[in-house]
Amino acid sequence: MTDFKVASGRATLAGCETGEGPALVFLHAGVADKRMWQDQLAALNGSHRVIAYDRRGFGETRGQAETFSHVDDLAAVMDDRGVASAVLVGCSQGGRIAIDFALTYPDRVKALFLAAPAVTGAPSPEDFPPPVEALLELMEEAEEDEDLERLNLLEAWMWLDGPGSEEGRVGGALRDLFLTMNATALYAEDPGRETNPAAFPPAYARLADLAMPAQVVWGDADFPHIQQRCVHLVQAMPQASGTVIPGTAHLPNLEQPEAFNSQLRNFLGGL
């Protein structure tokens, strides 16, 4: 494994890469960092060149607050590593950035593999089931009290266990990793204001423009509206397929890495 640092604006993006072959770039969720992909990097470095990095405000990346673009940061990483085009693998907010990058630079994206992706411009849910609403209220109270330790525990419940599951459904080393990654982000300095070159018109209205091969995977313990959004993406993108990974919430690659890796390998084999 080779560590690297890439300058982008006033930030220094910290990343790692290993392996040889076609390039895969992994984009982490908003409650994690590049460490969430450790099983995928190990599983695929025999057939691919695998790259992951920490976005601003996450992991080992450092910088001063400024107006910035995650799309531009991804381009900076790919340019620095000499990657003309790649398959983008993104989870949650990482999926949003992968989609926005693909709309901005379609020639640089061979394919998209998206896990429970956020989407720029997607409609917000009008209501939630009562157990989910109760958890959201607890999170709002923790935010108002600026109780970051409690907020970290509640976000583990929401995103790792699933908002309709019992707290602590996922435990052990995996929970410890989540809490460590998310705490780093919660206590990080404000990276500044994000701008998005793919925001107007928003990506949600332009999904049909994503003509490259794509697969969307999601867990059946995730938010109902996120599951519905994933179904919509599969229907709206011309070459997309979809897969549910049972028994997982918002981070299926962490919960069931073998099932996730199998889906990813099959997708890559069909390109």
C-alpha cells in the first residue's frame, strides 16, 4: 500500500493506492473516511489499481477553510495519480460526488458502482416512520446541546445499525471503526463552503444523461426513502442495474464485505 498526498486549493488530500490494472477510485460516505474501503482494497488489488482518499474534513486530509468543489478535488487526485479514466465506487455522499463527477467529466468515468448514493437535487422525504422520527429527534437534541460524543453514538445507530433497527445491532471492531472515523469528522475544522459544478440543473434531473454502465446496491435496513431513491436511479439511468444486500443498512460494504465484493467483481467482470 502506497500513501500519497495531493494539493487541491488550500487543502492537502490524503490517499492510498495499491495494485495494478484498470483504475478504481473509492469515495467514502459522509460518516466515514477512506478506511471504510479497506476490505475492498485488499480484495481487488490483485486485478485492479485501487485508489481511495479522504475528502476535506475527514480522515487525514488537512486544509484551510475556503470555497471548494469535491468534484474538482476528485479531478485533482486523478490527475496527480495519472488516471485518465476510472470506475468510480461511491457510498452515500461519495456516491453523490461520483454522480456529479460523471456528469461533469463523462469521458473520465468508465462506470459507476454506487452504494446507497445521495443525489444532488433529490427530493427530501415528507415524513418518516415513528421509530425513525424518534431517532431524528434525539439527534437534533444532541446537535442543539453540541454533544458530539452523543451525536456520534446516535449516528452509528442511524447509519450503521439502520434507523429502524435496535441500537448496537452491529458491534465489535466494525462499530469501533465507525465511531473512530465519524468522530474525526465531527471534531474536524470546518473545511469551508462547497460549490458543485453539477448542481444546476441538479443531478437528479439529469440521471438519463449517465450513459455509462452502472450498478446501485443498497441495504434493506436503510432509510425507506433512500431505498426508494436507489430504485429510481436504477430506473432512470440507461445502463443501470440494482441489487439489495439483505441484512445491511447504509454501509453494506462494511457489514457484508464478501457479498459486496462479489457484486463489485461481477460488475467489473461484465464491463
